[in-house]
Amino acid sequence: MIMSHKDTVYIIDDDSRVRTVTSGMVDELGFGYHPFASGQDFLDSVDHLSPGCALLDVRMPVMSGLEVLERAAPLRDRLPIVLMTGHGDMDTAVSGMRLGAVDFLVKPFSLKELLDAIQRGLEIVARSLTPAGPTVSVNRFDEILTGRQKAVLQGMVGGLANKDIAIELGIAPRTVEMHRANLMSRLGVNSLAGVLRCVMDPSGGKRAA
């Protein structure tokens, strides 16, 4: 099996308890994480961060989440932002979506809600990493993927949604989801971004013993 490429989630919140709890949830989901105690700390570090999804608290002292969101706008493709809000901050969350946030989470949020939001962000990262030009070959995965899984993988690399892959292959969307989950398991990744890193790896990926 190809070794896992761990996607990173950046957690920006001035509350140390929230950072600790959210970091634990992100770790439980299998992602890497890097916490920041303020929006300024995050912005000061962005030039050195690898692509990933950022979880940003709306209400912070000195610099609000919306201000951070505005300043980080040029980095939207490689560092998409999910806002974290309280129950009374829905208007702010809507404003954040208009400013380019990919999603928002209302505290306290469930593990599934967190996973869904992170995956939305990482899919944006994955699309930004997809190279333009000739179709990327997936034939080097012959030994670990079935023919149908390779066909689904080719669609994923081409930026197609599950329903479009289903139409192209003449199968049900749920069947595509099943093949997608199975091929990601065989590749040892947990997101589209991880899949693309495997496919683009010129060495062909490392096989576990």
C-alpha cells in the first residue's frame, strides 16, 4: 500500500481550550494540525505553511476572524478557511461566506460536521493542485486498484464530481462513492488532496512492506 500523505488543518482561536479540543478532534479524524493563538500569528506564518484547510474563530481580540479572512483572500485556493462561530454569530458567519469562507461551523460541532467542513476545504486545495495539460495516467496503480477503481480515480484527478463520474461510467453515484472510498483506502489517504499527491508523485509512491 502507498504510504499516507497527511493533510494539515490550521486551527486559529484565541481560546486555548478550544484549540486543544479542536486539535484532538482533527487528530482523531486522521489529519495533521497546527494551532495558532491569534489571527496575526497565522498571517505571519502563511508564507511558510503547506496547503491545507484553516479553521478560524470569528470572535477574537485585536484582529477578528473576518479581518483575517479578508487579509488571507489571496491565499484562498491553497488555504481555504472554515469559520467557527457561536450560536449568536450567524449574521457574522453569513458575512464571512460572502467574503470567501468555504463553510462555517457552529460551536459546539460534531466530529462529522467537522469532517465535512474540512473535506470541503481540502477539495478546493486539491483542485488548485491539479495541473493543467495532458490527462494524468493512473496506469501505474494497476497492482493495487481494480479497473473500475482506476476509472473513478481518473475522473477524480480530472476534477469531476461523483455524479459526473457516475454518468461517464454508466453507474450509480453511490457505486462511485463506494469505489472512491475503497481506492482511497488502498492508496492510504483520506482526502482528494491526498489522492492527487499520490498520483502526481513522480516516484510512483512508496509501497509499504
